[in-house]
Amino acid sequence: MAKSNNDTDAALSSDNSGFFGPIVDNIFQPGVNSQVVIFINVVFVILLILFITLAVLWELNIHLIILGSLTFILIISINWFLAEIQKVKMESAQEHNEEDHNKKD
């Protein structure tokens, strides 16, 4: 007998305990969740630490310095972009609240 969609969804949601379960769920939902942002930042910082460690061990290999620099720039640009999205959402919500307040008056 085939499972219905509700049974499948319930089975999938019950397996999402722990650290990575909620992150995987949030990746497939629209918008940006703070858990995903934290996970992305942690992964990029680990990658940056790896590049710095390898650059020190291999006597400042130019390729690792460039890759580490690109990783750092990517971290900064992603966080800037997410901050700008948040700022636009806040401004939009504030304008919406002001319009609702003006309609009530």
C-alpha cells in the first residue's frame, strides 16, 4: 500500500532532530533563516582557517593566499547582502505599519 503525502511529510519532519535537520529544512523554505546564515558563516570561517593554516605550512603559497582572500571577500559580501535584505524588509514593514495607522485615522 502506498503512503500518502501526509504520511511522507510526517516521516520526513520526524527525522529532522539534531543540528543538521532544521538547517536542511530551512534551506528548502523561502527566505533566509538565521540558522542557515550561522551555518554558512561557520563553514566559510572553517574554510578560511584551513586556507590560512595551509598557507603557513606551505610557506605562503600564492594560490592559497588568493583563495583565502576570495573566501574572506565572499563572507563579507554575503553578510552585507543579507544585512541589506533585512534592512529593506524592516523599512517595508515600517511603511506598511504607517499606512495601516494612517488608514485608521
